[in-house]
Amino acid sequence: MSRLESMMRRLAAQKIGLEWCVEQTKDIIGDLAEIGLGNGRSYDHLREIAPDRKIWVLDRVLQCHPSCIPPAGTFLQGEASEVIAQMKRDNIGIALAHYDFGVGIKDKDEAEAAALSPLIRDIMVKDGLLISGQPLVGFTQIEGPAEIPAGRYYFYKT
Ligand SMILES: C[S@@+](CC[C@H](N)C(=O)[O-])C[C@H]1O[C@@H](n2cnc3c(N)ncnc32)[C@H](O)[C@@H]1O
């Protein structure tokens, strides 16, 4: 499979998965977290499908499309390890997190996801969901939407 095909499948899974997770968590009290603003594509979709939820947006740099700049006070710039620790100190509770860090180098991306998992777990509320492009550790893996083949995108509950 070419990298283009792989990316198309990943993005389709991301869109379907985000919509599924927003529906699943609609009655769970807590905020949303977009972990990895990047260009802002998945954040833009998340805010469109969850207009009534507060979305915290994390990235070490603000380099998104101008139309996707998060509202003042919701963009948390810095290294994720430090930013998430501060969210914990601020008593922020996350009902749904989308983890989208990664540069496409499997070992490196998975190591980063594993290292950040315990910190992310600390800010999740009970029964919260995580959707992730990388395997996370310390959560219970669940089946996501039926249309997404196992392993293409990851789904967890706390
Ligand atoms: C794959 S991009 C996110 C793509 C984005 N969700 C979208 O749909 O456009 C990953 C982003 O995560 C950020 N990132 C990766 N590791 C990070 C870390 N440890 N702390 C903060 N930001 C990080 C990078 O700066 C990059 O912008």
C-alpha cells in the first residue's frame, strides 16, 4: 500500500472515529482534548461535530491553518509532558481525548505515546474515551466503529 493510500485510510478512520466518540461521550461530563493541533484539520472537524463542548488544544507550536486557530485560552502551547501536568494541576477533566502526535516513524511515535499515556490517564474522567492514531498504554482497548478495521485507529476507555 502506498503512503498516500495509507494516509487516506487513516484520515477516513479518524473522521469516522471522532464522530463515533463524540456521540459515545455526549453525556459524560468533561471537556475534549485535541492532542496535536498540527494543521488543524482534525480539530476543525471536532469543533464542528461537538460545538457545545470545550476543546483544549495542545501543540508545541501554533502552525495551523489561520481558520483553525483555537479561541484564546484554549490553546495550550508547549511540550505535552509539561502541558498535561499543568492541566492536571488545574483540575481539568477530559471526557474525550484525540491523540494525534506522530511523524510516521513507528518506533519513535509509539515510544512517545507510551511515555505520555500515564500523564493523559491522569486528566481523563471516569468512563472517558480516547481515540488515537498510536497505541496507548494503561487504558482498556475497545472496539471502535464497525467500519474501521482493527489496528487502523485505536480506541480506549479509561
Ligand atoms: C500529526 S500532527 C497533528 C495533525 C493534526 N491533528 C491535524 O489534523 O492537522 C502532530 C502535531 O503534534 C505536535 N507534537 C508532537 N509531539 C509533541 C509533544 N511532545 N508536545 C507538543 N506537541 C507535540 C507537533 O508539533 C505537530 O504539530
